[in-house]
Amino acid sequence: MTTPAPTPTRRDEQRARTRQELLEAAGVVFARSGYHAASVDDVAEAAGYTKGAVYSNFRSKEELFLGLLDQRIDRTVEQLESALLSQAPEERPKLLGEMRDSMGALDREWFLLQAEFQLYAARNTEVRARVADRQRRTRERISELVRSTMDELGVDDPGLPVGELAQLLMAAAGGLTMAGLVDDDVAADSGHLLASLAELFMEAIAARNQR
């Protein structure tokens, strides 16, 4: 017999609410000031809590940012999963392009913040490993979307492992966002370009499977 999960107590619910409010405040503070310039005191003040409340939920500023990173990535991938899987496979590249500007992980301010933190993580072995783990988990979820699309299209051999296709799409989305930070023309056209790339992938895969 499966043991039922324990019922959350009022204290558990309050703790979860406090944690969420701290994450929301952190998102505002980090986006406004950047990772390095923002302080735990700033986040606590924005959320209406003491610094002790922050440290009772997150061990450090790094931990707080990683919690925020998890939440933002999860929301973006869930948004993609829900929208793309509700459409026919052949419609998904176009929808991906249309959704690009509304993806939280590709928001301009958030992307700048991620880039700042990744440069920091690249010089910090422990943090780098944790960020890499999050990237792997995200790639796995995007890979599942790609695999589902291939299955629905009846594709047995896409020519590349689905994980590599997912990585290429993620790299393209990130690269277009990076270029668009300083080039308004790229920023305006990035959704169309991302959709075009996804369509090229699907056409190449379809052609390969018709041989």
C-alpha cells in the first residue's frame, strides 16, 4: 500500500509563500541591478522581509539566484510544452517563432542577467557544475518535445540524436537573443529566424526519411 503524502501544515504553507515572495522580489532586484550589484539586503527590503528570512530559505545569494533560475526555466519550458503539444507537428516551427518574444528565459533583461551569472559561474567550479546540471535538465525536456514531434511525424531516424537537435535549437534561440541585444533588426526578426531554422530542420529530416 502506498503511504499517503503528508498534508502540508500552515507553517509549511507560510514558508512556501515566503519563499515565493522572496523569489519574486529577487527577480525584480536582480533585473534592475544585475547579479553582482544586487544584495541580499536589497531583496529582503523589496520583499518586505528581514535578511534573516532570506537566509532561512536560501543559503546564499547564489542559492537565491539558482532558485530563481529554476523557476524561470521551468515556466518557459512548461509554456513551450503546453503550447507546442497542442498543435499539429507541422505547425510547431511557426508557433515556436511566434512564442519566442514571450518566452521568459529569452526576455532581454533576464537574458542579460543570465549571461552575467554564467560568466560568474564559469569561474566558480561548484556553481558552474550546478548551472550545467540545470542546462542538461532543460535540454532533456526540450529533447522530449523534439522526440514527440518526430514520433508524430513517423520519423525513425532524424539524422542526429534528438538531444543534439534540441541543443542546436537552444543555441540558436540564445544566439539570436544575444545578437538582438545590440542589433534592433535582429531583435525584431529573431522569432521569424528561429521558426525558419526549425522548419529547415523538419524539412531536412523529412527528406532524409523519404530516401
